[in-house]
Amino acid sequence: MSPTIRVSEDMKATLSALKGDDESWDEFLNRLARRERDLKEPGGFADDGIVEHVERTDRELNESFDGGETSIDDVS
């Protein structure tokens, strides 16, 4: 027996609009979970070396500004 996940009617409508017609609910939820994980992991969706490149570029940009104290980590 498959587990049941309870959601409101509004949430079901929202999720249904995002789900592809040709994918099962399981496939859709896997895709959604994978995308969220990829977005949270630095460079999780990009080529190897992108994290180092972004960090190096951040340092270089900070050094080019007066004081160089602002970092992308400081912006939220």
C-alpha cells in the first residue's frame, strides 16, 4: 500500500498545475525534491568548478570596491 500525503484543496490545485501531464505523482515529487536540493547545494545544478569560480569572482569584485567588505554571503 502506498503512503498518503494530506494536503489542502488549494495546495493540490497548485501542485497539479506544476505537475506534467505525462508524469506520475511520484515522478513529480521526485523532480520537485531534486530541484529543491540542487538549488540549496552550491553549484548542485552546474558544472564542476563553478563554486570555486563564483567564490573567486566574489573575492575579486569585493577587492575592486572600496573597502571590499561586502560579500554575497552578506546579502540576504
